[in-house]
Amino acid sequence: MIQLNILELAKQGDTNAINTLVSQWLNLPIITPKTSFKQNCLQIMLESIEVPVQKLVVPVICDGLISLSIQSFKSVKIYGRITGEDFPDWQQEIELEALVNSAVLTPKTNIEVESSIPITKTTTDNKLTVKKPSFWDSLFETVAGTAEVVGGATVQAGQAATGAAISISGTIGGAAVHAGQAVAGAAVDIGGAIGGAAFQGTQIAGQALTIVGNNPQLQVAIKSLNKDWLNPLIQQVDLVKAEAAVKKLQQEYPNEHPAEIAHHLMLEKAVLVGTTGFASSVVPGQAAAMFVVDWAATSALSVELVYQIAAAYGMDLNDSDRRAEAVAIFALGVGGKTAIKAGLGLLRNLPVAGAVIGASSNAVMIYALGYAACKFYEAKQSPLTLEATLVDAQVESVKFLEAAISQEMIMDQILVHIVLAGNPDKSWEDILPELQAANLSPKSIDAIAANIKSPPFLETLLEQVNSDFAVPLLAQCQKIADLDGVITPAEAKIIHSINKKFNCDLAAIK
């Protein structure tokens, strides 16, 4: 009777009952299971004095789950780790529908399930979740459970306070702004290095296609990237400088894992994007010019970031494989159709000299590439399962980019506030045509246009900003206010509101 009750409870999704059954199925007293349920996914942590043998325990658990026919969750994640360790040695995710189908077609003793996916770090409580930097957590919470405000095209995100006072300084410089220039040309000098690399670029693209294997989406994304500008930037990365920057961070944070070191790198690049690259020829009164940064300079920073994250994961930067991996990571992070929504259309075209892009779009590219690079190099730790793992990584990267685009829309609306604070004679309606002429994200333009008659309050927008996106936002607002050499009381009030909300020490990040 007791056993029957346990079975009935387990079929209803009771995690304690499932946990008891897992122990019985394994019949290994040295392994302690911990079971939890989150977002339609059953999560089972297996702990032992030695790492549980994945190939032995996973099929047994899968057999048991099939027999239960539980309807309350769609997938299961199984982890294995040594008792007392902070993070698992392996992780395996199985879709239950596919699992049941395979059970029908094959004997239970030969069930095939997905291969392991190494992860970075997990919590140790009963609410088993993968622990990533706070930026990733809050963005995925946004995607999973927070409603999008349709009228304002905004998304609620988590808040996190760090640091002390703001101290931003930056020299405004860059190349000439030609907002709205047609993308054209053949051999173009971007950063002083593009030219004569067609054959080598084809080789790199071919290697990148080999890396992603039989993944049609990533293959299309790689082919759609304009490698005429990307490959020369890859070849120009200062490998010594990139590696030195990573070693410096590793010395400052000796106990942090590669993903956490990568998060520091992303923040640093976000500040650089926010404080460099404005055109020196900004015409007074042209609000649109204040929203843009130099494409060549910031795309070079993005490529450098990918190499630095490779170094954080222990990769040899001098290995020629890094070049093909960089192309694959660009495809993974910003190579799909979703990137166009973020104003990253120049990724598919050959930008003319002096081409510009929205400053907020640059922040999106930095974070999306950083996340994609982490996912790629975590997957690379198990070469035999790399191709399969990249399929899941691509899905997660698209979700991440969608959340980042929502942040971009919010940032651009806040930048409208700071621009108008320094141009009291203008209104939202006055600057909309100027913004449409610049390379702002189409989503941002739509959000601004939708709220043109009743602009959202600054406080409302700030409630929806993720703390990491506050980093480039603060830098951009400060620089816009400093553009004419005079910070008006209205501009100072906005900067103070942002600083009060997030308390970010940008000087410490740079």
C-alpha cells in the first residue's frame, strides 16, 4: 500500500515521491538523489563520494520515468557530482516525448539519450538551478516569465545594485558620421586592414561550417555573415594584449570560473562602447548623431572580446582554429534573423568607411557575443558532443538576444530623455525623423513612435533596465550630456536618477 501511494504521488509529479523512486531504481546506497521541479522540467542531482557513472545511471532513471508516464513536466535534467562540490561534473537533458518514442522503438535496455553537456556552476540547495552571472539569470527570467508591455515594447528585468559613485570620463572621437549612407562598395578600409583576404576568408568560413556540423540554422547564419569585414578584424586581434587582459582578471579574481571572468570582460567592453566611438563631426542640434557610434571601432572590440573569452576558457589564442571559431560564435550570437531586429544589419553587408550603428545596438552585440562565446567554449569541452550541444546553444542564444533587444528599446527611450534634456526646444516628435535616418534598431524606432504622443516616464523605463545594461546606458548618457561641454540641470537630474537606481561604479569597470 505504501509503495502504491508513492507511485501515485510520483505520477502526480510529487518530487519527494520521485526522489524515493530514483533511489530504488538505482539501488546504489552510495548515490544520493535530490529532485526538484522548475519551469516544466524535472531536475535530478545525483551525489556520491565519486562521480556517478553517467552511462550507467541515466538509462536506469529514463526507464523508470517512462514507466511512470508523468504528464506534469516535459523534460528532465540529470546531473552528477561529488558530494560537497559546488557544481556538477556532467549534465544531461532529455525531452520526455522523444524518450517515450525511443522506448517504443527500442528495448528499454538500449535506450539512447542525449550526450552530456558540461556546465559552469550550480547551486547546492534543493531548488537546483544552473548558476550564471546575474546578468544571464535576470535576462532568462525575463524571457521565461515576465510579460512584455506591448504598448511600450518593454520587458521587466531583474535589478541588482553594485559599486559606488559614478565617475565617467571619455574623450569624444571617432570617424565621420554619415547616417543613412547606402551600404555599398567592394574593397573597403575598416580599421586600416581590409583587402586581399577573399581566399583566406573562404577558408575560414569553410572551417567554421565544419565546426558547427549538420546544423542548418548555424550554417545559414555563417554564410550570411559578411566575412569581408569580419575576417580581417579577426586576423588583427592583438593576441598578446588579449591574453594579458584575461590573465590580469584571473589574478584579480582567482576563485572565479571562466563564465564569471567572461562577464567581467563583457562589462569592460560595454563601458568602452559607451565611452568611445562618437563621431567628431557631430552637428549641433542633430539629436540622431548622439545615438550612434563608429561601427569599425566597436566591431573590433567585439572580435577582441570573443578571443578574450576563448583565453578565459583556456584556449591557445595562437591556434588557427580560433579564427574559424570566432566566425562560428558570431553566427551563434548575432548571425540569425533576430540580429536584424537589434539593428545589426551591417553584419550582413559591407559597411562603408565611417558607417555608424546605434550605441545601444552595440551593447546588444557585446553581450550577445559574450554569451554565445561562453556557450560555445563550454560545449567545446566535450568535443564528441559539440555538434549536438550547439543546437541547444543556438536556441538559448536566440532567447538571450530577444531579451537583449527588449533592453535595447528601453535604453534608446531613456537616451531620448537625455537628448531632450539638453535640447529643451525639441520634442519626441521633432527628433523622430532624425532617429529614423540613423542606424537605430527598427524595434527601438517602433517603440519610440508608438509612444510619441505620451512618452513613458523616466522612472517607468528605469524599472525595466537590467543592471548590466545600465553600464553602457550610464556611459552613453554621461557622454551625451558632456557633448557640448555643459551639463544642464535637466541632464544632471537624469544622470542622478540613473545613478541612484543602479549605483554602478563604472570607473572601477574600465
